[in-house]
Amino acid sequence: MSSIDQKKQNEIGFVSNLLLNFMFLVCVVLCVAPLLLVIAISVTDEKAIRDNGYSFIPAVFSSKGYDYLLTAGDAIWHAYGVSIFVTVVGTILSLFVICMYAYPLSRSNFKYKNQFAFFAFFTMIFGGGLVPWYIVYTQMVPIKNTIWILIVPYLMNTWFMMIMRTFYKTTVPESIIESARIDGAGEFRTFFIIVLPLCKAGLATIGLFCTLNYWNDYYLPLVFVSDSKNYNIQYLMYQTLNMVQNLLSSSNQAMNVNEILANLPSESVRMAIAVISVGPIVLAYPFFQKYFIKGLTIGAVKG
């Protein structure tokens, strides 16, 4: 079969191409439309929301939702700083721990790889529960009410470690490692100079997952943090949302419920919280996209 005939055989027909593009267009709309709706509601007047419902085009523009959040003053910016520090430092340390653990398990000549793999997989299937977990970080490792309690519990993730181990196996041939050993490179030099540069796609993929874990977390401060200086942005937004709900449901206010609803932008505040929380991740994703897509396709069957 000539190359021209093979090329024609592999071409997608006009109808199939049209259907595929239509499907991708539908997927894009389903992903983007909710975000646009949230942004539109966050800048819509509360009375217009109650009268007209949700709309992609604000009936009456209002920034009261964001103004309400900004009344927190320095607290919201401090919480942003905490979230950025935790996300950056936590992602770097988590990548270091995961990569260092996964690398020996990918080596066929590591004698104890089955034992170490069992230790990791067992914790993924069976957990100790909340009480032992709480005791570990309050008594054995006393980091409660510190910035490190937002970082340390998520340093190791067995599922991410398994993904990284697969990256090592599919991306780094054993022959390269053997060549480095013949040239006199030690294990650490081989790992940092040869292996990691070949696994940029894997690092970006796992790094994105770790970033999302740290940025979106509000559970750790809910359990371990009572000092407001260590609140991250997600937990601060969680508290703000609870405060709004408490104001709306309280029956012991000086004003009646209708007057509270008239002055409190509850719906727009909820949407403004979502916009503020998701903003940095949306802006950061394009920088990961190239490596993330490549990471998802590693190991696929090639024609």
C-alpha cells in the first residue's frame, strides 16, 4: 500500500470530522458556561437575582458581593498569602517525596520494592480513621495550629506515587540508567541529572494535582487550626459563607428577615467566593497544559 493510499485510509471523513467538532464544542460549552454563569451572578444585584433568577447577562450590575468580601480587609489578603505559601511549598515538597519514593519502586534491581510498595498500597486501602490521624498531628508530631499542618498531611499520596512510578517505567529506559552507572554516576546524580529531566511531563501532571489539593483544601484548617493567622483562603471563604447563611437563618436579629435579605448580597457573595477561590488556578493552568496533556498520553499505543 502506497503512502498516499495509507494517508487517505487514515483520514477522517467530513461527516465524522463534523460530529467530532460538534462533540468537542458541546464539551467546551458544558465546561465554560457554568464558570461564566458564576461570574455573571457575582456581579449582579441581589434584588435582580431574586426577581429574575440566574442569568448570563446581569440585569442590574452590582459589585456588592465583592465589596462585602473586601470588608474583611487585611484578613483576606493574609489568607491569600497563606494559601500561596502552602500551595507552592507543599507542591514542591510533595513532588520531592512522591518522586523519591516512586523511583526505587520503578527499578527492577531494587531488592525491597515489593515491601515498600505494599506499605504504600496498604495505606491507600485501609485508613486509621480520624482519631488516630488527629493524635499523630497533635501529640506525636505537634504541628497543630502552625502553617506546617496545612502541608505535612498531604506530602505523600499513594495514587500520585503509582502514576509517577509508571512514568519512570515508560519514560526512562533501564539502559540509560545502566549507562550512567558505567560512567560513574551515583544514584542521586542519576536521579536528579538524568531521570527527572526526562520526566517533566510526569512532574507537571503530578504537580498540578498537588497544587489543586493544597489550594482547594479547607478540611485541614477546619480540623487543626484555630488561630486566624493560619487560615487559608478556602477556609476563610468557608467561614464567610457560613456567616452569610447564619445571618439569613437567624431569627434573633434586630432587623426582620426581609430587611436582612434586602441589604445582604447572599447569592452574589456565594458566587464571588467561588470566583475568588478558583481564579488563581484558572490562571495557572495554561502554564501546565502542555506538559499535562503530554503526561496523559504517555504510555498510549502508537500507530
